[in-house]
Amino acid sequence: MEYSDQPPEFDFTHGPTEAERRAPSVFRNAVSDALKRPTKGGRKVLAMFEAQNPNGLVARWQRENGDLPETGAIREATDFLKKYGGRNCVRSWPTVTDLNDAIGVLEAALGDEPTEVKDVHWSDDELKACLIAYLEMLGKEMSGIDYSKSETNQILRDGPLKDRSKSSVEYRMQNLSAFFQEQGLPTIDGYKPAGNVGPSVLERLIRLHVEIGQVDPSDFAPSVDERTTRERSSRLRKAVREHVPAGNANPSRTERFGSSYVRDPAVVAWVLEQANGKCELCDADAPFLTPIGEPFLEVHHVTYLGKNGPDTTSNAAALCPNCHRKCHNSEDPELVRLELVQRIPRLTDHGSVAGA
Ligand SMILES: [Zn+2]
């Protein structure tokens, strides 16, 4: 039997019917209570019991089948589960796999539909993806630019958070509000701070925030000024390296200021990271380094914003100044656009640039 010294970061519940399952909030409160008094084994038991109701499962088996067998899988499973409802569970938490195995044996015997306790331990990568998405939304909110929480949630679950439910991502965002509040930073309006975040998650968030360069949310704010966008994007490079920013699908509708468009610095940063100093059209090295030693390339919207192209990574390419000029001023800009769409796999065809 494997044990871990760390309690799982649970968000799981178990019970044969919806009504018998414990609400995640009951569990979280029990866990946070248990964590405040880690030496009191009884608290851990309470948390485990509240969450899993393992004895309920054992009791049901006994109601339906009589005495427990002396040996065998059922006996092992019930022994295991009873441990977590009893006074013996004082030193360690069971692993989720062991818990699922034991629960699975009883469920199969009772003819229940199998439920699975999910190992909700969030990986650093998952937390980081949430943290960056939070900063991105916050930056936009602070500068009064439209963004969609549910779209961001979906993008996260299409990518780095593919194993998470919509509501668990939402709850993480609320945890992040609590984290930001504690750091003395602004928070997103719609995410009420939820402070039931385990101390280990808090420590990790602090470390991850440093790891991505302690990015200020305002660096995620789109700007109409090219220089500002570039400065912000250069501070975002570390943060967006592994996480595709959402960008803005409708910049022409929502973000037009005079004759210019605001641009998302996270998109610029991500595209420059991908290009890694080489023009994505002609493969030439960037012609020079910027004052902070970054290769100079320009980020071009393949279908122009003025032609309703989105400000997203699927419509942006890093180009040397020559190629950038070629996209706008050559004899046939549409031909150049098609060449780009063909050359760069991440690009989507967002429509022609032909005509005035
Ligand atoms: Zn080039």
C-alpha cells in the first residue's frame, strides 16, 4: 500500500447517488479545517470521511449482504475504506489510486455505476496556465477591453487543462483572486476570492509567479502604441513561452481607436518566442538586436485587422522588416499572405487581403 505524507488537494466526493455525495464545499471546509490542525489525526479522518463517506459504502454492502467475508477482495476493500473512517488513519492519506481501487471493488459488488475519485492534485503546468490566463484577463479588464471568461475557460480546457471540469477551472480562478488579493494586487471583478487554497498550492503559486517573471497584469493590456506593445510583450516572453494566449477574435469591432488598432502584447510575445529570432517568411535572421538584446522582428497580422483579421496567434507572423513591407506594399499582397498561411502550420486562413 502506498501512502503519501501530503494530503491530496481534494475536490472529490463520493457516494452512490448524487444526493448522498458530499458537496465539494463541505469537503474543502473539512480539509482546510484539518490542515489548520495537522497533528490532530481526528481532523484528517473527518475530512476524509466527509469527502468520501467510505463507511457509508461499507455499511451499504453490509446491509445488502450481511457479514463481511473473512478474506478476499471485498474484505480488503472494506478494511481499507474503514481505516479512513476510523481512528487508525492518523499518519497518512491514501493515494487516489488505492482509494479508487477499494471503492471500485465495492461499487462493482453493489452494482453501482462506477464513480471515480479524481486525483485533483494540480500540476505546476496546470497552475501556471491558470495564473497566466488570470493575468491576461485581469490586464484586459483593467484597461477596459472586452474579454470573455467562458471563452478563456474553454481555451484552457481545450489545451493545458483538458482533464479539468469547467467548474473546477472557475474555482481555481477564484483561488487566484484570493492569491492576488493576498499579494496586494488587483483582482478580476467576476471572480470572488475563494481562500480555501491549501498552503502547498499557495507556496507553489508564489514560486510560479516568480518563475514567469512576476508579470504585472498591466503588461497583458493591449495597447494602441506600438512601442508600448513591444515593451510589454518583451516582459511577457517568459510567461507565454508554453501557453498560447487567447488574443482577441474581434479587435476591429471592439478595439478600434481612431485609425489604429490596439494589439495584444501577449500575442506579440508568443509569436516572437515561436519565431526564435528568424523571419517566418524568408528564414533570415533578425537584422539587428534591440537595446535589450532581443532579435528585432515585426509581428504582422496575416489577414489585416482592417480586413477583420483577429488579433490571435493563428493570424500573426514574426517577419523581418523587408518581408513585412512585402506583405503590405508588394505587387500582390494576397499572394504573400497565401504563402505565409502555407508556410506556417499554426496559421488559419482568416480571409483575403486583396483589394483596397
Ligand atoms: Zn523575411
